[in-house]
Amino acid sequence: METNTQNKGETLVEVKNLVKYFPVRAGLLQRVVNQVKAVDDVSFVVKKGETLGLVGESGCGKTTVGRSMLRLIEPTSGSVSFQGKDVLALKGKELKDVRRDMQIIFQDPYASLDPRVPIGESVMEGLHIHRIGTPRERMDIMLETLKKVGLEDYHARRYPHEFSGGQRQRIGIARALALRPSFIICDEPVSALDVSIQSQVLNILKDLQKEFGLTYLFIAHNLSVVEHVSDRVAVMYLGKMVELTTREELYRNPMHPYTQALMSAIPVPNPRLKRQRIVLKGDVPSPLNPPKGCRFHPRCPVAVEKCSQEEPQFLEVSPEHWVACWLAK
Amino acid sequence: MTTHTPTGDNSLLGETVAMRKIGRLERFLGPENYRVLMGMFKTPASIMGFSLIVFFVIIALAAPVIAPPLNPNDPYKIPRDGFKADPQPMGSPWNRNQPPLPFWWKPIMKTDQWVHIFGTSQGQYDVFYGVIWGTRTAFTTGMIVVISTFLIGVVIGSVSAYYGGVVDNILMRIVDIMLTLPFLLAALILAAVLTPKIGRSLVPSILALITFGWMGYARIVRGDILSTKERDYVMAARVIGVKDSRILFRHILPNAIFPTLVLASLAIGDVVLSFAALSFLGIGTEIGYADWGQVLSFARNWIISLNQYWYIVVWPGLTLVLFVMGWNLLGDALRDVLDPRMRGKT
């Protein structure tokens, strides 16, 4: 969001060469016969106070990146450093401590709250686990956090099924916020909500970011939403990062052919406006067997010989604009 | 935070909506137990199931009053009115070994003569006494077997799902192998083998039914835990830093256990039925012990003349059917009530 200029440049999270292969087992002995290359060598940094949007179509590995950073999925290799600590190497107490600072908001508000626990307890659980304050103080923090997301005291004793989708998503935000983290991964937090509630939740996230100086990794597949919330945007395709730049630059001057295709697909409200639409041929190839060379080349409208042979590097072609394409200059 | 009042919030409604009155019973039981109890009285089927079980509980508790034993130290021995083979009809008077007269008999019948209400079976065993005291046996065996199999199944299923990998594979293959055995036959053989070692009592049959009865629970608990542990709220708990054991006991098991609990409540009837089947075949308790299977087994030799001696089959059989039906109806009602999505809909 545009107001966070004072902290710009300071790195909070750095992901380096993150790889996650899911083994495919088969047969009586459950031997590994193949691997789903969900995330293949992804690197990026998240700067303090910013919102980094992460976009890509379903199955491209966005969620796997997010969950690997929190160790909800153990990545195959790579490193994630948070405030200088290597998250992937931490164990026990140290891991628990770093968890206070890194939280997540889930996509499906109906699956992200334990149906048997009153929501106040869900929000308080982290405080209890980390032994923050007395029970009385925890209760106060919980109620205050609920208020921050627009819920009242008496809601705390209710069960998740008594709330609407938008309310539940706000409860999910309150749970993530209760520990007062500095970094929150928003894993498609609004894609399960209808449009009027989406803006409500996005505004809450924005307000909280200002108030608590939060840093977001905002995973989404809706480009309009990403444009609304992000300072910088990263685009993923089939387990690879293809483009990463500031929001203005990306929406004005997308360099990767895949990003260009995505941009041309954003719906515009004016039905008479004639636009050049780039329609991609075919389907996303299987991550079991990604294409050689550039992963996008079988569907790329401008692919050349070299694209099917050699994999392009993820390079900074102009200041703050990283692209993985042979044709980008 | 800026002044941001979200829409879709019902904080304004809270003041105006009339509050539901909370009765004394609800205050006493707490909202959760009250809801479960009320759920038991929602449909005719659940009312019937609940009434049947309450009826049997009363019979079991009041057995010494309904049918006083001949020897209070050994009440499960059915008193015999002589040793004649032929069953005696309903209402025939006691001649020998008459147990004390129950207090309710004289005011109703205006006589001091205690009779065989349901007749006598082969060997002059009193059918009424067997049915009444058999209720206690049914509850004892049903509860012991169901609770034991439930606990064994839940522990094995949880361990299997929690550790996964090799442990899971080994445990589940054991379950597979045991599930291939025909249940009643396997239980029959084990009980028959155990009986000479342990002696004739309830124990061999109970052990046999436990040994071959836990696999279903293990399977279901494992499956439910596996699906529950991938839910987002479990992930959220891990991100917060909750310990694995707390996640298992607080977030996974409470959400995964309910299908198994319903299965268990339905199983009490089945267990009692299987136990009766073993007794009917002569496995387990000593002859003359008050259990329904045994009372039924006395009718084995009289099957061809049941038009004359129908009462030696119908009364214990009917009791058994009603007992099993009660648990099945109750289990169905329980399934509806314990489903969290049904909360607040009573």
C-alpha cells in the first residue's frame, strides 16, 4: 500500500531457491515413481511494511510457497530467512518463538475455524500457548483484537457456525493478529467471499497494516484484488516465478508474455471497449513433467527456438523489475 | 484503525431481538447437555428408542424387586421348579424351590401363590426370572464390550493416523487380516478355547467379542483423523505453535470421534445379540445363568412343537428384539444430535 515509504528497502523475509517436490508413490512397496514439481527454485524478498502480491493460476504453486515459508509443508530444499533467522533450520523452542511473528489467513473461512471451539478461545489459543500475560490479560487482548476486526464482545462465546463467511474470515484475521505478528501470509483471503464482503475484508487488512505496521504476502488469483492491495507483485507459472516488479510497473509494462496474457484477461467494466485479448492455447502442462527450457514455451505466442532449449534466468532487466524470459529487455 | 463499521454485523440486532427464556432444567444441565437431551425427544423414533432403553434400565435396576432371587448371593442362577423336561405353561404355580414372593404380586393378583408368569423352560427354568435378570447381563456385557472395543479402536486408529508410514501400514494390515475372519465364528472358537482355561462365566465370551470387535472403530477413527488433520484449522493451530499432542486431543479427536461414537451406540445392540448367539450355542456362562441367549437355548429341543410351547421363545426373543431396537433408535437420534451442524436447530 502506497503510504509505507519510510521502511522501503529493508528486507523482512528472504526466500532463496525454494524447492518443493511432492513424491508420487505407487506399488506394494510405495516406492517413489515420480515427483510433482510444485515449486521449483523460487527466490524473492518481502520488504518490511509492504504487501507483496503473489499471483498465478490454480496449481502453479502459490499456496505451496506460502505454506513452505511457515513450515506447514516441509520444503525439499532452499532457505527462508525471517529477520535474519533461517526458518527452515529452526527446531523446538526457537521455531515456536518465530511462529509468534509469522501468521497465516486461510482461503476457506468455513474450514479455517475449529467447529467445536468458541471463536474467542480460538483467538486466545495462541496467547495461551505462548504464555502471554495472565488469563485476564489474554481475554482483554482477545476482545480488543475482535473489536479491531469489527466484532463485539458477546461474539466471543459463539461457535463458528453462527457466523457468516465474511465474519468468519474476520475471525480468522483476529486469530492471526492476536499474537501481534509482523508478517502475515494471506492465502487467497477473499476468493471465497462475495464481492461486497471482499472489499470489506480488504479494507480491514489495509487498516490493520497501517495500525500495526504489518507486512503481507498476499496470495491471490484475482488480478484486480492484487492491484488494489499490493505494493509489488510476483507472478508464478507452473512452479516458477516469471515476473516480479512494482505494481505500477507490472500493470503498465508487463514484460513476460504470460503476464501480458493475464493482464489482457482482466475484465473491464466498459462493454464497448475493444481490447486486444491474448488467449493462451492449450492447458497448463502437468507439473509431474514440466516442459524443457522455458516452462511457458508450449503456450507462448512469441516463443522462439531458444525457449524450448534453455531455461531463462530470473533477471533484473530494469531497476526493480525481474523477469524470466529470453525476449525481455 | 480508522472508523470502519463492517456491514453484515448483527451488533445492532443484539439489543432488539427478544432473548429466549432459559428454563431451570437447562440451567442445571448447561446448554450443551440440555441440547443433547432435548434432541433425544425430537422425533417419535428417538422418543421410542429412549423410552425403551429407560425401560430396560429400570428393569435391570429393579430386578431384585421384580423377581426376588432364591439365593441373594447368587441371583443370576435361574431358579428351577423341579427337573422335568417338558416346559410348563404360563401361569402354572411354583411347586418346588419357590423364591420369595415379590411385593407387587399380592396387591394385584390377590393371592399368595407365586406363578411362572412366562412359563418354564426345559428343565423347569423360570422364563420370567431369566428375562428380568438377563437384562442386567445384557447391559453388563454390552457396556464392557462396547467401551473396550471403542477404546482399543480409538487408540489404534489414532496411533495409526498420527504416526503414519510404517506404523500405519502394519496396524492397518493387522486390521485387514482380522476383518477377513468371520466375526461370529472367530469369536465362537476363541470363546470355546478360553472357556476351559478361565472357567464358565461371562469372561470368555466378552474377551472373544472384544478381540474381534475393535477393528471397525480403528478404521473409522483413522480415516476421520486423516481427513481432519489436513483441515485449515489444524494448520492454523500449528502456525500458532500449538504442540502436536494438544492439536490431536483438542482439535483433531473431538472433530473426528463422533462418527465412531455413533457407531458405538449402535453397536451395543449388536454386541448383545452376538453374545446371545454365543450363549445360545452353549458357549460361555454355566447352564442356568440368567442371560437371554441361554434362556432361548432352552427352547432348542422344542422347535418342532413351538405351537404348543411358543412362550419359551417369544418372551426372551421379544425382549432381545426390543433391546436391540432401542439402542438402534437411540444411536440414530444421537447421530443427529451430535452433528455440530445440527447445533442451534433444536
